[in-house]
Amino acid sequence: MIRHESIEDYLNRLASGQPTPGGGATGALMAAQGAALVAMAARFSEREELAARCERIAVTALGLSDADESGFASVADAFAMPKDTESQRAERSRQIQQAIERAAEPPGAIVKVAADVVGTATELLEDYNQNVLSDVGAALGAERAALMAAVVTLETDLAPLKDPDVESRLRKDIDGAARLIDDVDALVTRVRRLIRGG
């Protein structure tokens, strides 16, 4: 479980030849770091309610990193099932579909987490400590990375899916993430302008 590892152990495992953890889990950790940074910036700005909110979001995002890793492992297990007979192939296909549906839940949730962090950062910029503007900008960069990780993970999950309802849900998450990335870019531009004194 990522939440119980040292950073060094996690990075070593990430760099190993194993399929997990991967991009989805990394995206969730980026979302958690962004949330924690906004919490810190909120504390320096004496916005305790926002800080507490982001601390809760960070805990949620950290849990999603473990959920993503477990979900991807289930997909890998399903693809490794035997396919010698017709019944084996049918069962394998059914298990793959179910595993992909479950694996798509964490990246979809990451989009919502990132939206909450970006919304909180926007709120913070109404009344903030000038000294933490760079931290807010860094947090937004982390959320952008988390969103991009979610997008490419969800797009990968789409390819083998056969359920149109699940496919529609994933496409909504992808579209929502893409719009949010545009919002983040605009907000980062605003933060940079504020840093420069504008």
C-alpha cells in the first residue's frame, strides 16, 4: 500500500519492471500533493476552513492511489486468465470487462478530487498571503498532472470496453478533465500575474 511506504520505496517500486504502481496511482499522488500544498497555503493565509477541506481531499486522493493500483492489478489478472476453450474465453472476456469497469473508478474520482482542489485554490485567491502564491501555482501544476494522468488512463480503459453506459460515463469524465485542465491553465496564468505584481 502506497500510504504505508517511504517515498524512496515507492519510487523504487514505481521504477521497477512491475506493472503497478503506474500512471494512475502516480496521478492520484499528484492530486494528494496538490491538495496538501493548498492546505499549507491556506494556513499561511489564515483560511483554516479551506486548509481543513484540502487535508480531507488529500486523504481521499491518497486512498485513490492504492485503489488505482489494486484496480490495475485486477485487470492484469483478468488478461492473464486462460483462453484455450470457448468457455474460458467467455469467462476471461467477462472478467476483463468487470475489472476494467472497476479500474476506471479511481481515475474518474481523481477528476472530482482535482476539481475540488482547484475550486478551493480559486476560493483561496480571494484572500491570500502573498508569500504562498508560488505554492498555490505549484499545487495547480500538480492537479494538472493528476488530471492528465486521469485522462490518458481513462482513454486507455475505453478501448476494450463493450458496455455503452460505462463508456459514456468514462467519456464524461474525460471531457470534464479536459475542461478542468483549461481552467487550471487560466488560473496558473492568473497566479503568475499576481506573483509579478499584476
